[in-house]
Amino acid sequence: MRIIRHYNSHFPDRETYKCTIRHTTTFGTLNEITAWRDDQLKNEDYYKSLEELNTKAAGEFYKTLNYKGD
């Protein structure tokens, strides 16, 4: 989870950075990305529990899905 400077050819004068944590990538200024990364690290247990709940909910949804196709 490192912060990388991102080059955007549409906005070459803008300094954009990105960081990826647990399959989520966020783009923004260095201050925004640093704050986002620090929040993700500080509240890691909370975000992992949300991810687990989301996975369980998706599993339950697909168990009850009666899609027959077109």
C-alpha cells in the first residue's frame, strides 16, 4: 500500500496520486490520499468486518436468486 504519483495525460499539470488497499484504489492530492490511507490503517478491523458482511450478503443473495436466463 504505497502512494504512487499518477500521470494523467488529460491533466498533465495536475499532481495526482493513487493508493490501493484491499482491492480499492483511490486517486487525489497527496494530502487526500495520505488521509485516506491513514484512515484505512487506523480503522482496518472495521473495514474488514464491512467487507465480510458484504461478502456474506452477496452469498445469501445468490443462494435465493432464481434467474433462468433470457
